[in-house]
Amino acid sequence: MQEILAKFDLTKLNPATSTGQVKGALNNTGAHTVHSPIDDAVLGQVEYATPAQYEEVIKKAQAAFLVWRKMPAPARGEIVRKIGEKLRFYKEDLGKLVTLEMGKILQEGLGEVQEMIDICDFAVGLSRQLYGLTMVSERADHAMREQYHPLGTVGIISAFNFPVAVWAWNAMLAAVCGDVCIWKPSEKTPLTALACQHIVAEVLRENNLPEGIFNLVIGDAKIGELMTNDERVPLISATGSTRMGRIVGQKVAARFGKAILELGGNNAVILTAEADLQMALRSTVFGAVGTCGQRCTTTRRLIIYESIYETVKAKLCAVYPKLPIGNPLENTTLVGPLIDKQAVEMFQKTLAEVQREGGKLLVGGEVLSGCYVTPAIVEAENHFHCVQEETFAPILYLIRYSGEVENAIELQNGVRQGLSSSIFTLNMRDAERFLSYSGSDCGIANVNIGTSGAEIGGAFGGEKETGGGRESGSDAWKAYMRRQTNTVNYSTQLPLAQGIKFDVEI
């Protein structure tokens, strides 16, 4: 453990550290202790930033923006490319640190770092594709076009379950767009954030660039509140619960800022009578227990056609007790711990409540030791209160449907969240119905692939109480820029639009 921390200089920070604008420190009296959910071992201590330190960061970020925005976008892309190369160099160590601090299995920790590398590659290509438009003017000898300019300072508030990847989604796109960033990571996973900050700072130093391009502020909700209310931060990208997003969204909107909100998910997989069950069940198990159920895209509801319901139930109930649960650093482990004891308590509370509502616990639901639990399967109805809510834990609800696929789609859509959805079927008509305007109401809709595990090439995000924001691929980059329409008159006349006449002698 100490060896991994030392790789990123995380054992020798002090409160005066400013390289790369790190506002957080390790090993200080009265600091906040960071525990590993693996075995409750102390990984280190971090000192939270003060409002005065936050103000220092804002000012350095603003100064760096004046330099950064002048660099041609491909030159900014070259810096991001170098960051990607550093991440490749540190991939194994950073992946292990993600696992140590967050608890996801090592394969997922390494996968998260690979996701950072992938978004760097995407952003490098994007740096030469920040396209505007040309439009036809109704006025003779006039040209109209549309272009994009950087916003300025982008605030990024990330969650513990993806402690580094979601930051990279935002930061790398914002960087090639010409923005600077201020990152507030989860209080539960500050060390991986500090490690990333050191990697980025190394690239900035090597290229003689201002340290304020990428900024990090370690702190609790008070720091998030400062960022949210700060008019000098025109865009806030926040990942977390719907409750948190509602607060952030309202405060940012009140100051006419922009927000990207990636909030709760209550994702369902539909299994039709024509589903390839081998594929569907493998995908469902990963979607339901991967990251110990702590993904916003976790499969939480399995909507099963009545003729295959008992078969599916029996197969899942046979597989779940065999899932290797334990130390996520061991290669054989498939299910690691929940993030902390509070998450364990919520897991237990939800299982007790859903059984009071009439749900039937089929398998799992035990607390083993520390933050380890056995993933649970519960027979339930879609309208149950617990089923309608997102519980960040490995609980899979089995729900039966009959009749046409539209009945399953209605159940899938019958929650307040709208992030990810999936259907397994070999029936082309059912697949197309699911993807049609009257099908899934989620931001992500998949066929014959699960709800969890999005590629960076597509825009990521959802609808309804998921927030409506989009990050990562496609044209998500436009959120980090301001749009400007230009009209150029190269004639000797001054015609008005819509044919308006306004003659005046000058």
C-alpha cells in the first residue's frame, strides 16, 4: 500500500503544496482520515481546503485561462495526448490505487484508468474537429456562420464510484475546448484525485504551462457549495445523487450558469421470450454485482417474460452463491466491498423495507464482515417504493411481465430515473420497438448488451431525474463552449432582415 502511495508522492505532501494547484494535504494533525473499504486500513489523511485557499485556486485558474485559451486547439490537444501517455505509464499503479481507495475489483480499477486514456485519445482527435457551421443569409452579399468559444472555468464535482474516469471525461474535453478546470472529488476518494493531479502537473511543468489549467480542491460539501454559487465558474458538471443534483441545478440556474448533471439511475433489463439467455444472464450478473452494485448504470431491475421467468430465476439463484467475494486486489475476486459502513446499513435497510412491502428475498442479503455483503436477488413489483428508489448496493429485483413487449417497456419506463436500459431479444420487431419514440425513455438504450459499461465514443447521460446532461463522446464537447452566431456584411448596402425598411438620413 505504501509503495503505491509513494509512486504518486502521496506520503510527503504538506499544507503548503501548490504544485498543480493541489489544495489538500496528507499526514497533518486534525486532518480527515481516508480508510480503505477493503480492510479499513488507514491510507492517509487529507486536509480540507479553506475558503481562502479556494479563492487562491479560482484566481490562478482565471489567470491560466488567459494563456490557455490563446493556444490553438490542436496544441491543447497535444498536451492532452501527453497526459494520456503519462496515464499509460501509471496505469497499473493508478488502477491499484483506485481499488485500494474505492474497493472495486482490480480489473475494474484498471478499466477505469483505461477509460481515462481512451477519453484522452478521443479529445486529441476532437481538438481538430471543433466545428462550427456556415449558413445562407437572406440578405445579398452577407455571410452567416456559427462558431464556438471556450467558457472559462469549469467546475467538476465527481462521485466516489468512479473516482477518476468521470473527471477525465470532463477535464480532457474541457481542456481541448480551451477551458480550465477546478475539480472537487468525493470526500471518500481524495487520494486517487491527488495522484491524477500529480500526473497532470508533471505534464504541465514539462511543457512550461501554468499550473492553474488543471486544479484540485479537496473538501466536503462546503467546497462544492462555493463552486456551485460562484459566478466565475460558468459551468458546473456534477455527478452524484438526485438529491444533490437538485440542489446544484437550482443554485446554478439561479445565477444563469450552465450545469451538466449526471444523477441517479434505476436501470432495467428486459428479457423477452426470444432472448439468448446465456448472453442475457452473463450480462445481468455483471450489471447487477459489478462494482458491488455501486454504478449509476448498475442493473437494478430485471423484467422477465412470464414463460421464462422461473428458468431465469433458478439460474440466477444458482449463480449468485458461487460469486467470489473478497479482497478486490485478488484476481479471482468478482465482488469487492461496499464503500463504507453507511452503504452497508442502507443495503440492510432497503432489504428489510422491500420485504415489508411484499418482496421475497431469494438469495443473498447477508453482511459478511466489514463492508462485504452477499449480492441479493428479490422478487418484487415495479410499484414498490424500494424498487422505485435507487439503492447504491447489489440488489437485483426480479419483475414478471406478460403480453406484448410494450408492457415490459411500460414497466421499464415506470420510474423517475432515466439513465440506462437494455433489452435482450432476437425478435427484430421487439428490438426496434424498444428503440423507437415510444420505447425506452432513457438516455442509453441497448439491445443484447447490458445496462452497465458505456464506451467513451457515445454521449453519456440520462433523462428525467437523472439530470439530462451529456458527457464523454459524440457532441458532448459543445457543453463546454459558448456558441456564437456571426453575420458579416461585405456589401456596400445595409439591408435589414425580414425586408424591414428603416431609411434615415445620416
